[in-house]
Amino acid sequence: MTGPTTMAPPAIGLGEAFDEAFAAIPTVTVGGLPIAVLDRAATADWMIRAACERRRGRRPLYLTSANGEVIARASSDAELAGLIGMADQIVADGQPLVLASRYRCHTALPERVATTDLFHDVARRAEETGTTFYMLGATADEVEKAVANVRAAYPRLRLVGHCHGFLKGEALDAKIAEIDALAPDILWLAMGVPHEQRFVARFGDRLSQVGMIKTSGGLFNFLSGTNRRAPDWMQRASLEWAFRIWLEPRRLFWRYAVTNPKAIWLMATRSS
């Protein structure tokens, strides 16, 4: 067993504006992926500071999340592993990762950093700091509902724009240019794995005025009220996947039947 490691500088890097102590957030390896040793509050603080202090004119910072499904898929999908590996930081959006770190890693992850919770942590701070958001992804109806709820919950939040995630061709090119001109500090990108990671790889260079991209999976469906979170006790017991299967058995049963056993094995054998 080894101690916490520090991620090697990724291709899109943190930039000269940051001091080394702040940039070198410790990580531990869980299931083969380097996971930042951060709790939700520290992650939210890092996002606000990093996004706002980011020197514009280069690729935005890239923050993504990993859960058991991501660990399982990345282990057998070289493209996805490479896309995840490009991230400046990876946070643990899965309670099983936290539990695995307690038994297999020298330093335990302090808590799960679920994007559905993290968004609210960052939004509250953004109201105070003037940090700007852009929300891109989901269907037109879902993102509209999500934005309406966010504006109601955080009336002082500077949400500079939003759009659904199904643009193509010239319409997509125009939207990329529009987002870059708006220069949001944080772009919340909700397209699901691996589409949002591919988006970062493909368009990151064209979003040089954006401070940070946070991949967000199904976040907007929760913000809209369409999807429900599992009860707290199920989240603490690492059973949120079971709650999701109960809600969407046809779509999710076989996904978790395949990825859960593989993720458990990887977390047991590739964590340090």
C-alpha cells in the first residue's frame, strides 16, 4: 500500500497563475483512477477560485467525476480512459469509492462529492463571489426547467446562458463561439459519459475564455425535478444505484449488472 500521490501535470494544465501548493491537490488511486482527496466544501472552494483566477486565452480547466460505472468502463475502454485522464482533477461521485479508499488506500477520501450536491455548494458561493455559470446539455425542456429552478433558488446567481445538448454542425459551431464570447467562469456540461468528455477534448481549444468545464452527467434532470435522489440512508450505504434501478429498471438493470461486479473487483485490486 502506498501513500497519496499527486497527479502528473495534464495536457491542459492549471497554468502559471496558481501557486504550486494550491495546484498540487493530493490524490489516491481508486479502481485505477487518480481521485482528488477533497470533500465537497473544498471542491466547491477550489472550483470558485480556480475558475475565477484562471488565465484566459488557453484551454479551460477540466473537472470530471468518477463512480463505479466510470471505473468499470474506463478499465476496458481506452478512449474513455484517455478522456478521463485528461482532467485536471477527478472527484469521487460515488460512495463505494469512499468506502474502498478507507480499506485500500493510505489516505481515505473524506466524502462523496456528488455533482447533484456540489452544484448547490458552488452556486451558493457563486452568489457571493459573482462567479458566472453557463448550463449546456440535456433536452431543451429539461434544461429550461432546470434553469428556472436554479434562478428561483439562487436569485443573485449570474447565470449568463443555457442551451440544450443536441446541436450539430453549424448550429453547434455558432453556440461554441457564443459561449466563448460570454466567457462564463464555470460551464456545467451535462451530456453523459462519454459524450461530455469527448466534447471537452473536441472543443476545449475553442473555449479559451471559459474558466472551467465541469462534466455533470444527469445533473439537469435532477435540477429540473424530473429525477429524484435516493433516500439519505441509501446514499450512505452505497445503494443509490439500487434506487435508480427501481426507478428505471429497463434502462439500468443490465448496466449495473455488468459494471457493479467489475467495479468492485477493480476497487479491491487497483486502489492504493
